[in-house]
Amino acid sequence: MAVVGIAAMWIGGVWFLLLLALVVAALVWELVGMLGGGPKRALSLAALAAGAFIAARILPGGLGLPFLLAPAIAGIALLDRNRTLYMIFTALILVASFGLGLLRDDFGFNWMLWLALVVIATDVLGYFAGRFIGGPKFWPQVSPKKTWSGTVAGWVGALVVSIPYVAQSGVGIGLLGIAVSLSMASQLGDIGESAMKRKMGVKDSSNLIPGHGGVFDRFDGMLGASIFLLLIEQLVDFPPIPL
């Protein structure tokens, strides 16, 4: 999966578009399944979400933006319960995926890779720090295994992978602050999915990835980071210019 993802990021264009559409479909399919929408509705809304995402990306200017919210609104009519959770998460999935496409188009492979490394470092260092350092729990009612040591270690991981970008890419040190904020957003995405799974009484979003749960379990952090990066780009220079 990592090889396919990196290859699509590197090539860009239609291949990255199709990969994102596939991820969108998988995420919405898993979401509807977790919310008890049934297999037929899950497939229908997943197909709608993938098609809407492609339309949003290929239509010029702002013409495609309504398609980002259309699948969320469609769920109101198709689902019998948990409509609010579906609306919120589906809108976030579409907007986050749209942001990833913009990041690849506007800033290129290197910055797309940087975002992925920030999210991966947050997850990996957080896991190992939580396991070997332990300490106070972050939010035991929602995610019993997450600790404050792992949370802080995730921020450190984001800094570590961003320092070479500051040193070699000629960008400002403001990138370090952006990296930590994206690490936090990634953790919020993880916690948000954990809270939803606990509410719905499920352990994994699906069994699509044997031994690792579902696609949502792997992409929750990226969704949070992507959405926050879209906001950051409107507030500060990105990539930040040297002081």
C-alpha cells in the first residue's frame, strides 16, 4: 500500500486523482458500515462520494465545490440513523481529500511527501513512546492506549522530519510550528475516529487490511492534517519564507 501510494504521489495527475477517489470510496463505505447503514447504502454512498470527488477536482474554478458536500447531504435521505455523524465525517473526508489533491498540484511531490512524513512520524513515535514510556493516559474513555508521552512524542516526530526541509529547502523556521500544528491535527483526526468507533461499539473501521483494520484506521490522521493544512494556507505563507 505504501509503495502504491508513494508511486501515485510521485506521478501525480490522473493516477493520484484515481487513488484519492478510491480512498474516498473506501472511507465512506467503512463509515456507513460503522454507522449501521447497511451494505447496499454503503456501496451507493461510496460510489456517489468517489464520483463527486472526481467532479470536484476536474471542474474548473468553484464549479466543482458543491460536489464536495453533495454526498453528505444525500446521506440525510438515504440513512435512517446516525445522520449527523455521517454528514460531518463525509464532509471532512471529501474536503480533506480535495486538499490533498490541491497540495500535490500546487506544491509538488516533495511537500506532499512532507505532509505524509509528519503524519507517519506522529503515529509511529507516538506509538513507541506510549508503549515504552507510558505514563498518564490522554483520554482513556475514548482511546485507552494513548498516553501524554506518546502525544508529545508525536509532536517531536513532526519536528524531526521537518528540520531537513528547513535546512535544505530554503524555507523559514515557521515550518516547524506548522509541522507541530499538523501533528496535533493528525492526533485530533485519530481521536475523532476513535470516539466514533467507541460510540458505535466497533473495534476497527473494517477488515479490508488484514491485521490492521480498515482504511479509515490508517487515514484518520491524514484527514485531520489535510484539513488543517488547507486552513493554514489561508492564514500564513506556505511554504513559509525565511525571516
